[in-house]
Amino acid sequence: MGRGPSIEGRKNAEDAKRAKVFTKLIREITVATRAGVVDPAGNPRLRAAVDKALSANMTRDTIERAIKRGSGTEGGADMQELRYEGYGPAGIALIIDCFTDNPTRTVADVRYALAKHGGNLGTSGSVAFQFTRCGELVFATEDKASAEEFVLESALEAGADDVINEHGESIVLCAPENFEAVQQALIDAGLSAVHAGVVMRPNNRVEVPAEALESLQDLLEKLDSLDDVSDVSHNALLPVT
């Protein structure tokens, strides 16, 4: 019988995955610093990026170095934020957000990934109209009516616009400018989100033909694996796993 992955092999794989996550977070902090003031207290976007990094167990020293890079005191002045729009298999709409110091490399990597999976880049605005920018907080309520009701009451009291219950989760939606206030109010209510952020949420989800599903999932994994890609939004209705 063949032997499974060694403990060392698994650890190396986990370390590599963690390093990739940290690379993306550092770039996000760097760009957020460049876009506003250096102090997270006065820069909501930077504060959100720092909170995300702390949740991923990034050290304060690493975060501080990323902030210094963003301020230009330790390089990083050429880091920029880019957004690409395009289509995946079966015409699925994609918004691909990137942080990069080499736009030529980034667009080539994104274009190649799309083309290899039957997709293509679109022009600016070609798919963005199918999405709405909003604050989104996801809570695992596991189909318990009491938990769903508590999230609903707390969210509406905090100023959220809507709460959607699906697949054992309660999804709180709010205006981007209200995100921090709503998030803090829900934390104060004792609720812990499994995911929270300002996102591009599709206005409608589209069924994916069975023959295109595997290719689409491969494409999403490939895009996520690119160091320059920070986030991918799509309008596909994927099966629950």
C-alpha cells in the first residue's frame, strides 16, 4: 500500500499556503496605506486590512513593515490596485481585483488563466453593472431559527439593510459606508462572523451548465493562486459542498 503524505510534507504545504495568504494581505495593507493616512484609526480601509491580517495570525511586526512600505519609507511605492472584468466558462461574469507592482505581468497572468479555461477579458464596465458594492457579514446559524432570529434582530438594530438566510448561514448586508458601524454593533452583540468585508455582490446568481462546472472551479482556484490577485467576485450559482 502506498503511504500518505508525510507530516513534514503536510507542514510544508500548509506553510506554503500560509505564505501565499500573507503575501496577499501584505499587499492589501500596503495599498490601503497608500490610499489614505498611515494610522489605521483614521483609515477605515487600512483598519479593515489590519484586522484581517491579525485574524490570519500575522504578527504586529509584519503588519508594521507593510504599513511602512505603503507609506514609502521602506519601498512599495510602486504597488497599485487594479481591477479586471471578464467572463469565465459559460459566460459567467468575473471581477478580478489585484494588488501589483507589475501590471504587465498581472494582466498577462489573468488573461492566460481565463483563456486556458474558455474565458476572456472584457472592457472596463462590461460586467460591473451585474454587481453591487456592499458590506457583507456572514454568520453560521446552522438553520437554527433562534440563531437566525437573533442575527436578524441585531443586524437591523445595528443599521443593516437586509439579512438573507441560506445554506445554514445568515448573511447581513449593509451600505459600504455603514460596514464598520454594523460590524462593531454585531461584535458588541456577541456575534462572530465567519466572513466580513466590503464586497462586489452579484445582483443575480446564474446556473452553471454541468459540462462547464469543473472548468469554472479550476479557473477560480487558478485565479486565487495568483499572488497578485486579492479577490475574485463572480455571479455563478455553485453547488454547496
